Amino acid sequence: MGFERLVSVVQNKRSNYDTDLFVPLFKAIQEGTGAPEYQGRVGADDADGIDMAYRVLADHARTITIALADGGTPDNTGRGYVLRRILRRAVRYATEKLNAKPGFFGSLVHTVVSLLGDAFPEVAKNPQQIIDIINEEEAQFLKTLSRGRDLFNRTVAKLGNQKIIPGDLAWKLYDTYGFPVDLTQLMAEEKNLQINMEEYEEAKQAAYIMSQGKSTAKEDAIDIGVHAISELQTKSIPITNDTFKYKYQAESEKFDSPYNFGSCKATILALRFGNEFVNKIEAGSKAGIILDQTNFYAESGGQIYDKGFFAKSKSSDEKFFVETVYNRAGYILHVGVADGEFSVGDEIELNIDIERRWLTMKNHSATHALNHSLLQVLGKETDQKGSLVVPDKLRFDFSSKSAMTIEQVAKAEQLTRDVVYKNVPIYAKETKLANAKKIRGLRSVFDEVYPDPVRVISFGVPVEELESNIDSDAGEKTSVEFCGGTHLQRSGHMMEFVITSEEAIAKGIRRIVALTGPEAVKALEKSNELQKQIQALKSTIEVDKDGKNSKNYVKQIVELSEEVSQAVIPYVKKDEMRNLLKQLKKTLDDKERTLKAAVSVTVIEKTKEICQENPQATLLVKQFEAFNNTKALDGALKQVRALCPEAAALFLSVDVDTKKIFCLASVPKSAVGKGLKANEWVQHLSEIIGGKGGGKPESAQASGSNYENADEVIRLATEFAKTKLGA
């Protein structure tokens, strides 16, 4: 009988879902979504599918939380794909049946932890990591779901009275949009439709054969080279006006201020499909689009490209989803997948992924601030060697003769943070290259070729002021750089800044990885959480004077050390935590040495008392509280040989922490002559202690895992010895 069914029997409930394993989850779902309360309806009684959605979310939340806590990860193959399907099914029910907001399903992890955390402590170790994985998967799937659902619904509308969905459409949903066929089948069943699976398999096989015939992945890429550019110029197609990428406005000066990115309307000037220009592309086509103007940022200067979509009109279902953006000799090529038909001359509206741009801008502005901080920490001999700016982090490469000390990293981080907290305006101005080069303190990449005019980014000081007073040292006291990227309008909009790593990537070149915005806040929260755990452990260790729980503490230290190593937290804090954990381990080692010494003294003193009370003893079988300290038992046997030279002795000790029992025996020559041999003595006990033993006739030892049999060991050892000695 399964656990859930057993609970339903014990609690006298008709259904597993009526037990306290699920009721708290149902309550959390109702409170989080505002859906009608769970009624326990099934089948026709649950016409709107609300109660089914409750059960799916509760059950899948438990499954996903346990699986991810055990190290599982959503993937496209094998067990990972099973997890991905479970997660996606839950997200779909949450959004479509319960109108849940993005991130809600992940929030159920906290309820699962409160229900199962005591029985499965690994679930409670890092719930935030589980939530992050779920939210990341959900965000990606919701985009996929939106695209695929639109195409699915349009196709269903065209079917009329037909009840069979073409298999090639189901394959296109998977191949183009990542829409799993089992989800397509589920959506079809909900509309009393079926998929032609024979056609699906044929389309799948045809795609496989086509992919096998391609020699390289590059043949699948959409791009334009010199010949294509020449063709565009011959057709008198103008280069793209991309100044709209700079047209945005912060709503306020607050640190978490959102930005308004104005929409942009454009006309399609050229369509690239495969290796040629075409006049029209069909739905499902991977293609490139060149417009007369755009607000999309093309990858340049280390900053990642924008993503988003084009639409023929606000009400149109026909969209083009932009996946990559290139700048080719002034032509901005938007590469992506068409979800509808597009033709040269079409008027479209452009929509960038606002959150992606917003996060990327934070990291780009932080890169400039960090560059200036490193100049202050390392001196003018350091130069930028490269950078990468993406939504979730920034990477900055710079020249340095040696690794930064932890103090230097801390100072660079704090200086950059100070820039954030000062919340100064960030100015951007296009100016003549010759004039800009005269600005004192201006930083640029050594081998970079800059356009004329060039764009200058300055923190806190207007560019006009720097240009008009070239003798001023104002530019040396702040960040001033050439840059064509998109930046924040105030430094405080970075929200936070943390350095997560500093390492060598080549001789004389170092790399810093850092975070801003929500990712930085998350890293600081995780750091605080780990610090609290370590401090709590430190306090516990300090009050545990006898050190009997040392092994448990060592285990916690090992687990925390591993978690600290893997955590995305400030580099400086990580170093502090590692050092503190090392110090705690040393404290425990010192305590253990002291404890072992004290145990040895106690055991030896007790042995002396026994020998002094029984100087003529011929047999001693005793249990001591020596734990795993076999040296203490050995020291005790030496006392027997000195004070009771005619006594055969077997001493044992139990260590509950390691679940082991230890036996040491010493037999004088006189007893060996009578037939009692130490090695045979311990071997006789091997079976009952669940281990092995051996040694010499006069000295031997054994250990085993049946530590609970100490009393029986003493009885058998005594009987065996008496039989041999004839006592």
C-alpha cells in the first residue's frame, strides 16, 4: 500500500486528496489564484476542470520538488524529459484553468517543504534553487505555449467539421516551437479531435533525413555576407535606421524603476530565406528580416542582442519571433521564426523583450562602473580586454600581472556599489571623435575602431561639460567611456551589484563575473541565508563542551561547504564563509583530540582501579565508553599487562555515531599455553558483531557493525575464555 493511500486509511478519508498531505496545498492554490475552493469533483461533475487543475498542481508540485531536490533537472531526453513534461503540464493547468500568474507554481514549493521537509530533509536544503529552476522552465514554456497555441487554434478553426489534425502540423509545432506532441494530443482531445500520427511520423522521418543530409549546422543559419550586402546595395535598399533602440525613458528615479520602451513601426525591405532573398515567407519559416528602421539592438561591443516579436498589427495573430539580431554593414538583420505570412512591403509593429533589455542595460552600465572601480584599485596599468553583457550577468576581462587579493575584490565591489547607491544620472551623447578623445580620463578599448561621430557615456557629469572643459579632472573621478550600447538613465537603477568570481583566463588576463538587479538581490539573500546557517552551527558547536556530537557537526560542515561552493553568492562572502567553516572544522578537530585524550585518561584510570581491586585476576571482559578510540582500549590493555600480568583481557567499546563496535584482546603466554589465543578469541566473536577480526595469539582486535549486541558479546567472550582456561 502506497504512502498516500495509507494516510487516507489512517485518517479515514475516501480519497488521497482529502488527507492533510494535499489539503494545505489546495489551500495555497486557492489563496494564490483566487479560484473557487476545491470541491473534490471528478468527470462530468467537474465540467470546468477546476478541481482537476487543483489535483494536477498539488500532485505535480510534490513530484517536481522531490525530484529537483534529489538532483534531477528538466531536459529534452530521458528522465529529464519526464520532469519537463510534468512541469509543463502543471504550468498549463495553472495558467489556463486557474488563471495563475507566472511564478505561482514555483511558490508551491514552500508548502511542499512545510509538508515533507521533516521526512525528506534534503527538500528543505535549498528551496529557492528549486523555485528558480521551476520559474525558468515556466518562463520558457509560457512563450512556447503562447506561440504554439495560436498556431494550433488557427489550424483548428480552418478544419471546419473535420476531426483529424494533420500530422505535419503537429510535427511543425514540435520542430519549430518546441511544442511536445503529447501536449498537442491533449489539446486536441479537449476539442474532441485526433492527430494523424502516421503523418506525424512521416514528417518526423523526413526532417531527420533532411538533417542527416546537411554537412554542417552552419547551412541552417540565416545570415548575409559580402555578396548579399552587395545585392542589397544594388537594389538601392538603404541601411537600417536603428536609433530607435535608444528611445526609452525611466518612470522614476527609484532604484527599481521600470522603463517605458516606446513601440516602433517599420516596413519590411528585404526577406532572407536560406541563402537567398525572397518576396514572401510562410508560417513556420526560419528567416531573416531587414527593415527600414528598428528599435532592436544588434549584438555589438559585448552586449547581447535583443529578442522580441514583430506583428502586422496590434490585433493580428501573425507574428515573427525574433531570436537573434545582427548588424551587417549597417543592415540590421532580424533572424527568427514566422508565425504567419510576411511579405516585402508589409507594415509591422516591433516589440522588444522589455525585461531582457531592462536587465541587460543594468549589466552594461555596471560594466562601465566596474571598469572605473578597477582603475582606482589596480591603477592605470590595467586595461579592458573584453566583456560580455547578458540579462543575467556581466563578464569583464582585464589585464593584471597577478590575481586580485580578496581585499582588492572587496574594494572594487564596494566602489561599484557606491556608484549604485549614489544614484547619479548617466549621460549619453553623440559627439565628434576628435573632440571626445580630448576628454581627460576617458576610457576606451585599445584596439577597438570607433565610429565618427562616437557615442560617449558619462556617470554623473554631462558630456557637454567634459567637452567644454578638457583640463578638468572631473572625467578621472567618474566613468567616461566610448560606447554604442544601451544604458540606464541613473546608476541607482542597477539596484545592486555583487562580484561572484575573479579568475585567470590567460597569462596576464583576469576575469570578473558580476550580477546586478534581481540576480544580485537573489545572490545577497542566498548569502545571508548561508551565513545564518553557519553562524547557527558555530553557536551550537561553541556551547557543546563535551564534543560528543562532533561527527554530526563535521557532516554539517561538509554539506555547508559544498553548498557554499556551488552557490551563486558574492565572491568575498564566499571566501569568508569558507574560512569560517575551515575554522569550525579545526575547532572540532581540536575538541576531538582533547576528547580522545580525556577518554583515554578515563579508560586507563578505570582499568587501573579494576586491576588494583583484582590483582590476581585471570580474566577481564569489560565494556568502556571509548567510542571509536581504539587507542584508549589499547592503553587500557597495556595497564592490564603491567598490573595484572596473568590476566587475559578483552575490552570493547561502542560508537553509536558510526554504528560500530570495537573489540581488543590481550592474552598472556600462560593463558595461551592453556589454549586461549587472542586471535581465535576475537574471531569467535566476529559473527555476532557483524565484522572481521584477527591478530596474533597474544594480541588481536576485531570490529563490526552489530553495535547493539554488546551485552551478548560480553557473554560469549566470557564463556569462550572460561572454556579454554578451564575455569
